[in-house]
Amino acid sequence: MPTTLISCWRSDTIEPLTLEQKTGEVHYINRIGWLRAAVLGANDGILSTTSIVIGVAAASDSRAPIVLAALAGLTAGAMSMAAGEYVSVSSQSDIEKADLRRESLALEKMPDVELKELADIYRKRGVDETLSLQVAAELMGQNALEAHAKDELGINEITQARPLQAAAASFGSFLAGAVLPLTISLLAPLKYMIQAQYVFSIIFLMLLGAVSAKTGGSRVGIAVARICFWGTVAMGVTALVGYLFGVAAV
């Protein structure tokens, strides 16, 4: 097959390499929105449900209230996480939209002032004054609002608030995390309920820390140590409360 034909065949059938593929440099910041919500939801699902179960188990000697507490924690927690995430991220989205409206109005009324403002941002970053003005003018010529949104307001496609995505990630991940201690509450012997909940929860938390670190491209050891330490603290405090109230109830 002639060389020219090979090159034509390759260009027609193979997509050109991206800059990341050429350099081997991979970034994970684009995952920050859903990853934060998913890790928070799964961590909270494991930790809060396990803590509830441990607290009830410390004050009870029967399985029914323990399972009921786990089920209630799972249901309430998943709905609470989804609602809370949706409301908080919606508030962020409302602020972004309001700022964009104000910026759009400013661009209509005083484009020269906005041009100088954008150029000053680039100049403060180290760009020559003449060049910064030229860059600002060219970017505003393409999409003025987008240029100001990214460089003045810090709003871009990566950090932009997505309420439904965040709520869905929180709901699903909390549910997945809370199912684990619920299953342990159904299967573990009552005599060793607290120990089983703690051991399995620490294992689940270690796996979660490792997966989240790998997904985000960060160090696994630090993520695992951090999540295990605070998980132990939370479960220990809850068990103590359960013991105190259990004694008080007797």
C-alpha cells in the first residue's frame, strides 16, 4: 500500500490525538463536581448509618431496633443528602446566574470599562500591558460574556454548578454506602454487632478512600488514613452515647 494512501486511510479512520494524549499529562479537575458529591454521599452513608447502628446496639440487646435504626438512617439520610445537595448547589447556581446577568448588563452599558477590567486581570498575571489589552479585545470579540465569566468571575464549564447532577450523585452514593451497615445489621451476631459494624465499616471506608483517591488522581495513603481516623472518632463517640443512654434507660 503506497505511503500516501496509508496516511489518507489513517487520517480518515483514526481521530487525531488530543494534547493530553500526546503529552501523557492527565488532569482530573473535570471530575470534581460529581466526585465530591459521590464521595461525600458514600462516606456519610457508611459512617452515619454505622454510627446509628452502633449507638442503638450499645443500648439494646435485640435485633429489631437495630435493623429499624439502620433502615431509617438509610432512608432519611439518602433523601436528606439529595435535598441538601440540590438546595446548596442550586443556591450556587442562582448566584452564578445573577452575576452573569450583572456582567452582561455591564458589557452592554460600558464595554470600554469592561475591556480595561479584563486587560488588568491579564496584566496582573504578568502579561505586558499592550499585549494584555490586545488579548482582552480579541477574547471579547469572540465571546465577551464567556471571557469575563472565566477570568473575572471564575465560572467555567468545570466548576459550574449542576444541582441535579450533584443531588443524584449524593442520593445514589449515600444509598450504596448505607446498604452496607444495613446488611451487617441483618447478618452479624448480636453479641458481636458493634465489633462487626466497626470492622466492616473501616474496611468499606478504606476501599472508598482508595477508590476516590484513584479517581481523583491523588495519594491513596493520605485519603485512607484520613477517612479511617475520622470514621473511628465518629463511631467511638456514638457508641459512647449509646452506652450512656443504655445505662440511663436501665
